[in-house]
Amino acid sequence: MLPFWLSIGFLSLVQGVLVGLPRPPVQIPLLSRLQGRWWALALPLSIVVVIAGIALDSASADFLTWLALIAVPPLAAIALGGLVHGGRPWLALAAIPLFAVAWAAKGELGGQSCALALSALACVTLGWLLVCVVPGRWVKLGIYAMAAVDAYLVFTELLQEPNTVLNAAHPAADLPKLQLVSWGSALMGFGDLFIAAVLGALLARDSRLQLRGALLAAVLCCAWDLLFFAIDTTPATVPVALTLLTLELWARWRPALRSESRTA
């Protein structure tokens, strides 16, 4: 088993990669009809509804397990088919061997890596679709709200018990658990990858900004892991929100810094 610091560091780097992975959203007539700012609530509600549902009825964890098992592979195939940089239609078929290895080598590092790839790619599709139907300003507010909710639930210890129930749930026939992110000796929630993919899709219209965001997210997410020296559970959505906040503040300060340098 890999040491925890290496495992969680790798998952944090995956968050950074997810910021740089999505292609720019495009206008799709069907999605245009669904546009609205209220879809931004999907970000914080993806945590609240899941945690509240499991707290009220632990059987809902089994439903979420099967939902992830059914939805994640086709969503990953869609991402490989064209929503990620370098994606091609024929690459969508790669989701099949990824799922096969995730199932056959469940619990081993190779199986965990394939399951992680499927979950990450599925998050790209979900994030890309969300950015297509939600105005950018509201996507940003949704990211901040999701991080705030996650932090509140973690630091008040309201998330840990329902999260343990969700992580323990598994489908029949020893099928892979895709409702969580597991690699080595570390665990992350599906939402921790989802928020990174949403930020990536939001920044994708500016390739240089997206690259800066990916690098910054990787650094901040890894630095955030230092909290594990003090606590057992951290809200991994927070460094992604801090990445967005840093980029926004820099965009505001840069013109002022330029004008000051010209004046001087």
C-alpha cells in the first residue's frame, strides 16, 4: 500500500489536471433551451442532498452507488469523445477497457487508477455541461458556495459519518465503486473532482488562463494537504475555490500594477 502522503498528493495533482483538461464549451441548441442561473445550485446541492439523504436513510447510499456505476462510464466516454483536449470520437471506446480493468483489478493500484480515470473524465462531462447552461458569474458563485458548504460540513463533523456510509456502499458482483475516488491509501469525494472540472470548463475559453489555473490549483491543492498533519478530514473543494479567487484577484490587480509601473 502506498503511503498516505503520496496517495493524497497524487489525487490533489489530479484535481489540478482536471482544471486543464476540458475544452471550451460551445453553443448547442438543445442546451441553449436549458440555460439558467439556477443550475449553479447543482454545485452546493451535490453535497447537501447527498449528505442529507444518507443521514435520513442510509439505503440511499446504495442507490448512489448504482447511479455512479451506471452513469460514470458513459459520461467518461463522452469526455474522451471530444470534451477533453485531444479527445476524438474513437477514443470514447477507451472507457470499455478502463471499466474492465477497474472491475478485474478492483482494490489494486491499476484498478484504482482506471476507476479514478473514469470518475475524473465523467466529472469533465458534467462540468462542461454545467458551464454550457449557466452564466459564468453564477458558476463562480456556485463554486464558492460548494466550497463553503463542504468546509462547514467537514469542520462541524456533519459530513464524516454519512461519507463513511457512502464509501462503504458497494454494488453487487464485486463491481467497482465509482461513487468515491480512491487511490493508494487516500480517499476523495466525487465532488472534489467535479468542482475542479467545473473550474476547468469555466476557464477553458482562455487557454493561457486555463493553464495558469491548472498549475495554481495543483500547487494549492497539494499545499492544502498539509492540513492532514492536524486533522483527519479536509474539504478538498476549498483549494479549488481559492484558485478561482486568486485568479480573480490577480485579474483585478494586474491593470492597477501596470498603471503604477508606467507612472513610475
